[in-house]
Amino acid sequence: MPQQQFLHHRPASMVLPRPTSSASSSARVVAAVCGALTTSGVDRLIASGWHTGGIFMRLFADHYLSRVASLASSGIDELRWPVPVRPGDRLRLGTTTTETRRSRSKPDRGLVFTHAELLNADDSVVLSLKAMNLLRLRRSRD
């Protein structure tokens, strides 16, 4: 497979809910724990980086990965949370496929390398990472 670059900005977004007095007890606990951050140099409630990562995975799985060809991933590299996520933020997924190639050991599979970002409404990157996914290739039609 030749190396190619593609830019994907799928219409995938999610809005973080604002905590309310009618929120579930687990949501109130999370809000209370996050609220403790206000005493540690953070001026307002922010989402955990891992919460942001969970939102990323939901959008990435639902709007980027193939439901019929995605087999596995060996992990991610260069995970960063450069800007905090706040209640009410609308997040969207942006992906760039940086490399594709056929597996050397299993020719019926391909590797796809992706640079992915979550962006807020101000187009600030709130999460970035590099991922490698293993995909099943289509059979040749010859």
C-alpha cells in the first residue's frame, strides 16, 4: 500500500453535561472530586483527562473505526491533554491518516496510522494522540 495522507473531520461531537442538583449520586461524587481541583490551582471545574479520553474513544469507535474491518490496536502514543475540558464544552473529533501499509507477516491485514484530536468549540485541541490500528483488507477482485 502506498503511503497516503487523508484528512477526516467527521460530524462527530459530544457536549459535556453540566452538573445539576438532580444529578445522580455518582455524578455528584465526580463533581465533588473535580471541585476539589479548585483548591489545587484550577480555577473552575474541569474534566479528568481520562474522562476526556473516554469521550474520545466513544467518538473514535463510533465515527472512525470500521465496524467490519477493525481487528485490533497495539495502543496509542503521544497522548496529550493541552487544554482542559469544562462542563458544557462541545467536543468534535478530527483525524488524519498519516500512513497505511500492508502487514508483512499477515498479508490479509493492513496497518493504519492515525493522528487524532478532540477539539472544543474554540478549535482548541483538548486531546491529541497517535494510534495504530490493524484492519482486515478487502479481497482482491481479480
